[in-house]
Amino acid sequence: MKSQQLEEMLRGWESLAIDARLACATAIVESERDCVRMRQNVMSRGINVFLLDLPLLDDLLLSLLENKKVTFVGPLTARRSKKDQRPRFLWSFWSRVCDVDGCLLEEPDPNALMSIRMLACHFKKLEIACSPSRIEDAVREFHEIEEQIDLPVLDWSDDSIDVSRAPTFSESFRHYEDVSDVPYRWNQFLQRLDRVAAILVTGLPLFDSMSGNERREDGYFRHGRGVVSNLRRGQYKYCFPSWSDKLEGTFPFDWCSGQPLGSYPPTRQEPPAKLAAVPKTAKGPRLIASEPVEHQWCQQKLFTWLDYHMSGSLIGRFVDLHDQRKSQRMVTSASIDRSLCTIDLSSASDRISCRHIESLFRSNPSLLDAMHAVRTRTWKDGVVTKRVYKTRKFTTMGSTLTFPVQCIFFLSVVLASAGAHDLRSVRNLIGKVRVFGDDIIAPNDAYAEIAMNLTTLGLKVNTKKSFHRGAFRESCGKDSWRGFDITPVKPKAISPSTPESHQAVLDTSNNLYKKGWWHASEHYRRLLPSAMTENVFRVASEDEGVLGLLSYSGSKTINKKWCNRLHMWYTRVLALKKPLKRVAQDHPASLSEHFTRAYSGLNPRKLGVAEQTTARLGLVRVAL
């Protein structure tokens, strides 16, 4: 990274240190010493101090809040003296959280907790490409997880499976009692899991891929926004290059592809999914596999069907695929009364096997058959080896079904682990269990049972991000301690060099402002062009869509104008614009695109191949 950008990071960190000092009323000399130490470390180690070393302090703090004691080891943890184990770096904040032996105080200062977290984690999520060795390590771990997955009972590599032979959890996982601490208790859990899974899954109706009477109830075919594995960028997604026999068995080509009746696909071969490394953090990339276009098309049909029927069934009382705020509200209350715990899983989607899925959905054969049909049987390592492998997990991250399926699976395991065994006991856990992907909220007294059962089933509980002992709870991006919100602001960009980074810096400034970190907010505001900061809008309860700076002191707008057509006042604001240009296609499949594109009176249909356009900053209207 350039020295100028590194200097900007230092200035941003120093502005955070000023806000932290004011929030905790600590001595100016202590804050200045911390800034000097930070500069010295950055000069010797570079950007890794921000990306790797500082986040380790947050891990120590969370361990302290969970276990009420911590041993300070690692970078930036040199003790203050022989009698004081607390780090001399940020000592003025650590002294308000723990004593000289590293034990949690009876009444820690929540402002000090927030200060340590903000100073330690602020640059943790910067979108910076990690080193090639870390990418290789991530891919190697992906391969290792794949090799550890148990094979299913049914033959998922075949074009069809006999869903009537799908085993129960008790039949498929009984041999796991050898690794369970109490085999008798494990068998009881499997029996409860079979009953809970049947209650949840039978609440969903039969799936019919060729139904299409009601758009919402029957689901609908559509294409996702991501890339696909068997088409190059710019190729028309509605011209399917292949349609396998496995897909044909449940999703007939002439009925489900939108092509004329009696037509045939160019080939019946099933292409592999393609694994790619997407930049995430300097610690490691995010591995996502793009699906074949025809699988993505049919997965969307199944996803929209699940989305509608899950929300109207008993599952919807525990899972909402579109709203994290329900989990965030539970986290706040759980940090006060400690009645609930939060559980996080490592590589959750990569550890769900076909063995899990066939036992989970055996009570709904039509749904199980559809999931087998849209599952991609092979994947290509497009990062390291460039070879094609047989898929052992159910789906890779990138499949549309990964999120809803893991929600149902984890919900079933958590309910059964919490003692549910019939409809009444499941209903008694409403308001006590919430699942959003791999973020799980459950009764606190069931934490040990849930963790053991998940581990025995082949999942991996991330103990560093799972909390049940102390007063700290974290789920769905909300960190709470005794009811205090101590969620740090983690920007993805720290200098406005591109149109996207301009918007990211503006969002960071607003997020810091809303938390009361005025100096840090002002630091980021000064990096923006004046055209983006000349309009200031009042902070409201729903201000996510506000374009411009936010303020608690009212609004200030310039160049206010009156619209005679809409009869309202408006102003123009410089904001990020991503113009979408589509090239119309002279192809029979265009009719299929016409009927599957979402539209409204304010959002007319735009048909054709989307051309990649460059994002830019432009003036947009904002109603006043």
C-alpha cells in the first residue's frame, strides 16, 4: 500500500483515539502515547498492524467478556509493569475493563469497551486483496472440508434418486454414537430430530415445478445477478447451452426453460460449478462457486417457492430470510437477561452434506427430488488446481438454495437439542430460537447440547464467536453487552479514489456520526468533495436511503427547487450512479425474459443482455 494511503489510515485511527479519549475522559498524555506507539509499529510492520495485529486485541476483549479472565498474549500486548498484566498500549481503556490480573471488573465501563473495539476493529473489513499464500490456504481448507464429508445413503450422483428410500436421522447417523459422549442421549436426540424435521418440513406443501397459476405461491423462474459457470460475460442467459437429464426429470426443458414446446437443448451434459476467490479481508478470501445457468434458473424457482411457503408456515416463526433485525432485537435483550445464547458456525455451508439433506426432507419427497435435480454434481477449482472434482457437500456457497436450506437444517437441530419433540414443544420455543443462516440464537441452558450435537453431525462451532457465559452477545452484525450497543464501525474503503469508494467513505462518516464519534466522522467527511457534503439531512428512524451527510441538528440544503409536475420541493445531490444498459436480443427467448422480468409502474421492464457500465458520480434528485 502506498505511504500516502497508510498515512490516511493513521490519521483516521488518531481521530478515533480522540473520540475514545473524550468518551472515557482519559488523560491526554495516555492518548498521545498510544498514537506514538501506533506510528512506531506502523513504521516497522506496515499495514499488517491495522489488518492483523489490532483485531487480535478485540479477540482478547471478547474472550475476557465471555470467560471473565484473559491472558494477554500476542502483538501489542506488552504488559505495563511486572505487577500489571494489562497492556501498556490502550492501558487507559483496559484499566476500566479489567484489573491487574486480567480479570473482568464487576462494573466495566461500556464506553471503554466500545473504545477498545473501535480502535481494534475499525480497519478489519477493508476490501484488500490478500496474499497468494492465504488464497492457497483457503482453497486447501476447502478441499480438506470436502474430503471429510460423509457420503450419503442415496446415490446423489445418479440422474434420479429413490426418495422413498431416504433414511431418517436415526438410521443415517446412529453410528455416530461412537464419537458421542453419551450414546443413549445421542439416540434420543436423533429421534427428536426426526420428529422436529417432520413437523417443519410437512408444513410445506408439495412442490410442482410446472405450476404457475399464482406467481408468489408457486414460485417463479428467474436469473440471479451473479455470474454463471457455463456462459461468458455478455452472453444471453435465456439461451440455455445445456440441460441435463437429471434436470429434465423434474424440470422439463420445453415447459420450464421458456423455449417453444417441442424444442430441445443443445446438449444434455451437466457442466460443473466453478470455484472462485472473491476479495474479503487481508486475512483470507471468500470462496464462491458460480452455478451453471440452467441450475441457477431452476434454483430461483425453488427458492421463491420456499421463501413464500416458509414465511407462512411454522418455520416462519423462527426464520426470516430477508430481515436480520429480529435477530438483532433478540441479541439486545439476551445481553441483559442472559436467557439466550448466540452460536456461530465456521464454513457452515461447506459442511452440510447430502446425508443431512436426505434425512431432513424425507417427509416431503417432492421437495427432496427437486433439490436433487438442481444440485450441481461437480465443481471446478478455478483458483489453484484447475481440475474438476465430484461434489460431496450438498451445495457450494453461491447456490441460491444454500441459505434457506441451512436455515431449516440448523433450526431443526437447535429445536431438537433444546428438547422439542412434538408440535406443542416446538411452539413453546417461539421467541427463544431464531436462525439466520449460520447465526443462531437459542436458549442459554441448551448451549452445551446444541454445540455437541452440531459438532457430532459434522459441523464446526466457532467458539470464538459463540457466547453464552458472560453478558456479551453477537448475531447478524449486532454486538451488545448488557443492553449497550458496542458494534464497531468497519469501513470497506478509507480513501475516495473510485465512485464506489466515495459512497463507502460517505457511509462511514454517517455511521460514525450516528454513534457519536464526531472527530472520526469529520475526518472522513473532509476526504470527500464539497459537492457530496454541501447538503445535510436530519437523522431519521429510517435514513438508509438518504444521500448526503446526516445530522442531529436539523437539515441544511442548498439550491432547493420546486417541481411543478410532482408538486414537491427537491434538491440535487452528488451520489453514486450505476447506469444499466441492456442490448435487446432478437431471439425467441426474449419473450420468456419479458414475462419473467419483474416490473412496476415506476420500474418498466428492461430486456436484453446487460452491458458492463462504469459506475460514476452524478447528480440525483432528493425529495425534501
